[in-house]
Amino acid sequence: ADLAEALAKKSASVSLVRRSGIANDIILRGQKKDNINILIDGGKIYGACPNRMDPPTSHILTNNIESVEITEGPYDVENFGTLSGAVKITTKEPEEGMHGEVSLNVGSWNYLKGAATLTGGTDRVRAMASISRESSDQYEDGDGNDFAEQIENYDPTSKGRYQDKYRDLEAYEKSTFMGKLFVDITENQELKLSYTANRSDDVLYPSSPMDAIYDDSDIFDVQYVISDLGIWSRELSFQYYNSQVDHPMSNRYRLSSGPGSVNEKTHHLETEMQGAKVKNSWDLSDGTVMTVGLDFSRRNWDGAFEGKGMAAKIDGFVSIDDVDTDNAAIFVEAEKNIESFNLKLGARYDDTTIEPAGTQPSNDYSALSAFAFGTYGLQDGLKLFGGVGRSARVPDARELYLRFPTAGGVLIGNPDLDQVINTEIDLGMELNAGSLYIKPKVFYSWLGDFIVYNDSKMMRRFDNVDATLYGFSVDGSWNFTDQIYLDFGLAWQRGEKDKAQPGQTDRDLPEIPPLKGTLALNWEYLDDSLARAEVVAADNWTRYDADNGEQELDSWAVLNLKVDHALTKNINLVLGVDNVFDETYAVSNTYKDLTLLEGGGGDVILMNEPGRYFYLNAAYRF
């Protein structure tokens, strides 16, 4: 159901930040939020919630995805703000002829999803439409506790508990639509139009004091591509995208809202991201491929509180005051093959202005990003690669300007924040020796003015700190036969602040997951059928930012089983069980950068992962 959860199972370098049954967040190689770039068909979308209830990955459904490419490091100059990595999502495209798919997915805790896709057309005009609807009850952890019971076990007196009449609410309902139209205007001109709508209702976030009443997003994308214009243009492309998110979160279902929710308070936020990019590629006489482009974007973000009854005193309080983040950039890339050596070079210059509507100060930033990345083939199947890069990302409106209505309006953001600079070195090798494929990598990153949360402060709770982040990863596969093979992954990171934050002593960077590994045995017993046994495991958290709410987490390991069976040429069945042994464990820590439920002693609630989960997916394709 959830892209973030799927990526965390697939890649050892990706860790999950559990927020709910869906709409979870990811950490990529020790980085999260705006430090990694999430792109959907080349366009950007941001969540509206300052508490990360609606991260970018939550606005696209897995049944609409064709592929996901993960880029680690500052090796992307085409897109604004790729600090330490990027997740590039490509959605499905319309096809010629007439094709379709109807699917039904059922699972534990009354999970139910229906989806349908229809695509067709000629070689000149092609269209596609996809719809889906899904819902689920609250999942239960390995001890059999649902969302409401996890809160009660954490603190039986917490005002964050669900009211009795809401204890058995569904965890979420979600409906989506995606439509596309591709037109080949001439043999060398193509127009691509795309629209995606997401409508999520009553999404429960048990570890937070509020739930999402709804979370709606609309994503528009237009691309126009002209190829073979002459020696100075192999491909010229234009793209415009616009994404909008509407997100009210409320304590309506919690005891804190009072009897009948008479004292309900709502934090209603909206964001809009729009951008345009022009890019031209051509070939030089020596075989070098050059690309030059212009990139423009504007993000608007605003939010305010609404209150009833005793909470009416906060009604109309502005939390994020209509902030515009305007960026303009020019970028250039070059790629050249010299016998067995491939060299890629890139540079980007950004000019960014952040302007709030209220009395808080505006901010201006400029940055030069650049990278060099080389790959050298020593012999058949063996490559060495390495790169050095520098990139930047500006603070967002939450980090700069967020205010809470407590004590007349506490400024949580810090308007004096500098932009973050990442300088990084990556080295690795790739070996494809018949039955064995392996790709080990190491990296070392110097983070200048990295933005972190400071729980010791009463206001201006975001600091700039210098830090280092380093680690390694290994990915690969080993074929025993043509039908039976292993795939595996291992990743480890360590992050340290150069100095402790003001008022604190802990130098550990937050949200740096421990050693994590994946190992799966696969059996392709028919041409289109696969049986898979998968182990995903992680070490315990021994290094964590205790001064800012993180805590030691136990190590864990789970076994997942799946059979993907082609019943006929047109009918496919997937039967599986996750967490076979019904383990109780947690994967994400309690960094107070998020507003989470706290007990009387200041301890933060730790949310457990789902227990044993059975599922059956059936699809008919034509």
C-alpha cells in the first residue's frame, strides 16, 4: 500500500520512518526530508504538513509506478535542492492498442484495495486512465495491539488517547485517479499531459497528537519534447508542473478535544509547488554530450490554526505566513567516453529568495553546485567508479518561520538559518562475474551548516551545525542456477556533529539508522512466476541523539514470504505473509523534530511496526 515501506524492504540504504498505516517517510543513507529530493516524472511535490504526515512519497501509489531510481550523493545538477540523494519516480505511460488491468487486493486488518487501468491509442495519440480505492483498519503489532492500544499502553492517562467512540476507526481511506495523454505532433515532436489526484480521508497518526481529517493533492505535468533539430540540438525539452496539497490535521478524535470534540483544534495547511524547466542536449565533434538548462520554481506554503470552545482562543493564529520560495538556476552537464573511461561533469548556479507575507524577515541565498563522476572498466564485468561533488539546499519555511500559538506565539523556526552545503566523496566497484554480481560503495560527507532541531531551546529551535556523515553499502546477487538466486544488501552510516548544539552535550547526528541488511532467496519456477523468502534485519541503535528525544531501539529481524504466480496468461495471483513470526519491533526513532506524544516524564511514544500480515492480490490483464 505504501511506497516508502516498499522501498525500505527493497533497499538496505533506505530506512522507514513509521507515521501510520500509509503515508510514511524514508531516510536515504542517513538523510531525510528536504535533504533528499523526491521527483515524480521530473516534477516536484512537497507535503503541506510540518509534522511530515504527508511526505512526497505518499502522493503517488505503487500501482501507478513503472520504476524508481535512487541516486546517492550530490550528483544531480538538473534539480533544485539535491543535497545528499534523490528518489526519481517514473509513472506508467500510455501504450498503443488497447490494454487494461483490473486488480483486487485483500489483507489482514480488513485491508481492501480495488484498482483499474485502461490504456490505448494509435502510434500518434495514446491515453491512459487509472483509478483506485483502498482502506484498512488499524494494524496490530506483534503483541496484538492496535493504534489505540499502543497509545494506552504507552500512557494510560494521556490526553492523546482516542475517545471511546473513535477507538475502532479505520486507519485510512484513500482514492486516486491518474490520467495521461501523449500526442506525437510530428515525427520529432511529442506532447505529454498528465494529471494525478489523491484523496485521503481520516488518516490516523497514533504517535502524534493529531490525525489528518483529509489529505488532498493534485499534480499537473506538461512536457514538450523536440528531437533532431540539427547539430546544436539532439533533444530540446520543456516541462511545466504544478502540485497542490491541502492538509487539515486535528485532535477531533482524541480526548484532548473534550466531550463531543467541543474543544477541537485544527491546524490547516496548504502548499503549492510549480516549476518550469528548459533543457537542450547536443553532441560535440569529439563525442562529448552536452546539456544546458534553465530551472525555475516557486513554492508557496501557509497555515493557520482553527479552534472551537476552549480552543477558540487560537482560532486564526497563523503558523506559516504565506511564504514564497522562489528559485532560478542555470545548469550544465557534460559526458564523454574515453575508451574504457566514462566521465560526467556537472555544475549548477542557484539564486533563491524566501519571502514571508508577515513581519518576519526575508532570506536570500545563492549557491554553486558541481560534481565530477568517473567510471573505469578494468576488464569484462569489472568497473571502478568514484566521484566528488558539492551541493546545497535552502531552509524551508517551517525551519525558518514556523510559530506555535502557545504563550502568545512561540517562534519555533529560526529566520537566521544559513543554507546547508554538502561536500562528498564516493568510491566503489561493480563486479558482474557470471553468477555473482556485487556492488560495494563507501562515502564520506562534510555537511556545512547542517540544519538540526534543538529541544533545549524554548524558541528558535533549529540550529546550523557542521557535521560529518560517512558509511558504506553492499548490494548484489548470486545465481545458483538459472531459476534460483539470492539477492542481498547491507548498509551502515555514522553521523557526528563537530560540536554539540547550544545547551547540549550529545554530538550524534539524529536519524542515522544502524546497520541494516536484506537477504532473499528467489525461485523462478515458471517463466512468469516467482517464490521469494526474504529476511530484513537491523542492529540496535547504540548511537543516537538523546538530547533531542531519540532513544535506544532493539535490534530486529523479520521473515517475509511471497509467491507471485501466473495462473494464466492474463491472470496473476500474489500470496504472501510479512513478519511470519509476528515479531514486535520498531524501526524509526523518536527525534523531537516531529511533534510526538509525550508522557509525564518527557518520554516520547515509540510506535511499533505491524505484526503478522497476510495478503492476496489478484490481477486480470489484457
